[in-house]
Amino acid sequence: MIRTGLLASLAIAGLSGAAFAADLPSRKGPVLAPIAPIFTWTGFYVGVHAGAVFTDNNIQTEGTAANTIANVAFSRRPPSLSVSDTGFIGGAQVGYNYQIGQIVLGAEADFSYTDLKKRESFIGTTNATSSFRQEMEYFGTVRLRAGYAFDRLLVFATGGLAYGDVKNSATFFSAAVPGQVDYVGSRDNVEIGWTVGGGLEYAFTNNLSVKAEYLYYDLGKRKVPVNLQPVGPAGGSYVSRFENTGHIVRAGLNYRFSTF
């Protein structure tokens, strides 16, 4: 009997201890929510852009032949002429950013279609007409970028190489025979120069960002030999020197590949 009572007492004590332990507070910590990754501009990106391009270029008449000097002096040919145009520009870009603290360094290359196509005429004192044409079918850049990040807002400056398919032409029509071309010359070439600018970019998700950008470009001054045609009067050829500069204002959308 004593043995049976002892076993019963031990069983009751064990059950009471288990019940007491169940009433104690749990020692497990609270379940932590996943930590969102810190936003960074670092990574490769691709995107598209569209905007407007504005030009206001000067064309000069040059030459040492006597008839060229006389034609300019008597305003039969313009000593200089301004050609202004506004057109569409749109294309794609690819680049890479690397963020160090709030400084963002990177490189970007872009390629764009443009519809710049402008003709300007000058009617001289003898009704002799000079006609000038300036076109650019595509434009591209390879640039470095440096900026300062205010979290998801990036303010940046940029600059580098610029190139474009530029067509410059000049035609001098006869004063004596309407429609007859006395002199003509053209240059169709991929011109290389430089560009500089800046802009703002805002990341509205970790991968997508929008930007607004301004670029000034200079593809150089190019000489176009304007040669005497077989039907033209006696006299030497001359040169038309074209400026090839412009201003670009555009907006873009970038997709940045995740670095996490």
C-alpha cells in the first residue's frame, strides 16, 4: 500500500508540473518581418526615350576665285545664312551605374532616329538663288555620367562622344536660265563630335525609373565643295561651310536589372 501511494503521489506531481509549465510565458521571440533591401542605383539598365531636337546653324560661303568674291560682294550669294529646324528624336539606351554612398557614377550609350530635314534659300540681287539643305537621319552618343542621389532621385551631369548621319548640300541656280543649276555640292557622312548635358532621374520602383534630360551636341563645321557644272558660266568653284550643332530635350524610361 505504501508503494502504491508513493507512485500515485509522483504521478500527480508530474501532471501538476506539466500544467504549471504550460502556463508559463513562451521564451520564443516575435516573428520578424522580412527586411526590404536598401534601394541602390547600382546595376545595368536598358530603356527608351523620345523628345525634340532644335538646331540653329550658320552656313558660310568661302572661296578665293574672283567670281566667288564678286558674287558675295554684290549679294548674289550669301556670305552667311542661318538654318533653323525643330524635329523629333527617339530611340533606346543601355548603361550601367555604380553607387558609392550618395555618388553615382556610370556610362551610357544611346541611338536615336531623327527627322531633321531643312531647306533654306537665298535670293540674290540678280535673282540668282542659292539653296541649302541640312538633314540628320540618326544620332547617337557614348557618354559618362556622374550624379548625386537623394535616395530615389538622381541629379546627374553627362558628357562624351556624339555622332550622326549628317547630309549637307548647297546649290546655286542660274540667274540667266531659270531652274538651271550652275553650281552644286553635297556631303553625306557620319560626323563625329562631342556632347554635354544633364538631367534628373527618379526611380518609382526598385527596377523602373523615369528621366528628363538635356544634351547639347557639336558635330563640327564641315566644308562642302560647291563645284561648277558643265552648263554653268566660266568661274571657279567655292565652298559652303556648315555648322552641325543642336539642342536635345527628351524624356526616358529605364528598366534596371536587380543587383540583389
